Amino acid sequence: MWWPNFCLMLNNSFVCLLLVLQKGLKDNFADVQVSVVDCPDLTKEPFTFPVKGICGQTRIAEVGGVPYLMPLVNKKKVYDLNEIAKEIKLPGAFILGAGAGPFQTLGFNSEFMPVVQTASEHNHPVNGSYFARINPADGKCLLEKYSQKYHDFGCALLANLFASEGQPGKVIEVQAKRRTGQLNFVTCMRQTLEKHYGNKPVGMGGTFIVQKGTVKAHIMPAEFSSCPLTSDEAVNKWLHFYEMKAPLVCLPVFVSKDPGLDLRLEHTHFFSHHGEGGHYHYDTTPDTVEYLGYFSPAQFLYRIDQPKETHAFGRD
């Protein structure tokens, strides 16, 4: 399977990013510390990834898009993460991020948290992904490990992915506590980069932990909407919203500026080891929230299977 794609080299100066993020985050959080550190071993808890790091030949890939989900779903738009790794010229890549669950396998719609070591010439793929659905029994979150029931490497409709060789190396560590501003953790970083770099897009991905506090999250219904969703208001009525408690392991992907590729500029899903997961919106406990993140700038941006017809809603 092949999808037309566009590739763009991104600005990724480590030292400059550190200084810019430090300054911007201080406008939104009471306590901020940004530094360059060795990536922690991500095979250990709470991450439990199949690789040790997020370094080496870093890329961001946006696959499909919200227009394939709404106003009405396009069920022809299904993908395979092993094939996506080949499309971004990095077979064997470690991929994480946020997307729509592979309904073609699951039989229903869900929030997807891809955590995949893709196939290469010398290694078999490893699927550490999660998916969250609305529990039909009680309406609460039902979070499951994908590989416990399924053996494919699919996703569907839309995905925002950060890819690397999965190697140890230097990363940007961000600690932020006690939110004083209105922006969520990811939006603050993204808008800070946009303000500094302007029309020169900067992309980052990695992982962060909500160590303390609660967050507002959503989970999509299991059934795709039979009525066209044509506004943010309609989308929000369709979604199910929750408050979920720390600790949460988040998988952010964000780009400071859209260079004309119809990007979803930020997208963050999360999982946990206490049964909660979904799409991150913002923390609901600003006085006590604590974030700890590890990020790597992307060297390249790939746009795969960009929708020909588009719209601006449903991207929060």
C-alpha cells in the first residue's frame, strides 16, 4: 500500500529550543525547569515502551486527518504502522503518538495510543499500543493493551506520529508545576515555539507524565456518527468527556506552524497503569498539577494521505 506524502526538513537546534521553552513555560507555570539530559530508560515503568529511547533519525508523520472521521467517516482510510515506517524512510522505527483506533480490526471506534517498534530486516515488530473505548456496561473508560487481544499493526482515519530509531541519547527534559496561565502543557510549548520561530516550523515529540493532578479527557463513541458532524459544538456533543487522575503517560506530537499541509498542530493521547486513557485536553487541578516530560525535536515532517477536502473543526 502506498500513500502520496510530502517531506519537509524542520528546524531542530537543541540549545535554542531549551532557552525558548524555558522562557515561554514560565509565563504559564509557577515552577519550570528545562534542561538537556540523557533519555531515561523507557523500557522501565511507568513508560514500559519496547525501546530504551526516542533518539535517532527523528521524524513526525501526520497520516490521514480529521476530515476522514467527520462530517462522516470514510471507512476506506485504514493504515499499517509497519508500512508507514517504510513511507517515512525508517523501517524498524519506534513510533508513538495519537490516533484513531483500528476499527477494521476492533470492530468499533476508539482512541488509539500507538507505541510500536516496527518491523525491520533484522527484527520482528513489537506492539506496545493501548486503546481506550467507552465501556458499554457503565459508560466509563475501558483501557486495554492492544497486543493482549490482537496481532496486527493497524490504525485508521488519522494519526499524529513521532518516529525515531528508539535509541538512547540526549533529550530535552521539561519539568513544570502549578499552572498559572490558561494554556495546557502542550499548547504552551507549541505556541512558545511558534512565537519565537514564526513561519519556520519546529516539530517535537516524546512522552510526558502527569505526575500529580487530574486532566480533562475525551473518548470517542464506539459507533461512528450517523449524522454529519459539521462544527466543534456538534463534535463536543458526540464525544464523551471525563476527568482522569495521575499518574498518566502521555504521547504528544506537535508542530509549531502549519507550512500549508493541513496539519493538526498538536495531538496528545495517554494511557495509565490504573485503567484510564484517552485524548488529553488540559489539567483541571492547576494548583497541584505536575508534569515531567522528555522530548526530542524532529528532523523531518512527513504528510501522508492528506485529505483533498478539508475543514477546521474537530481538532482540539
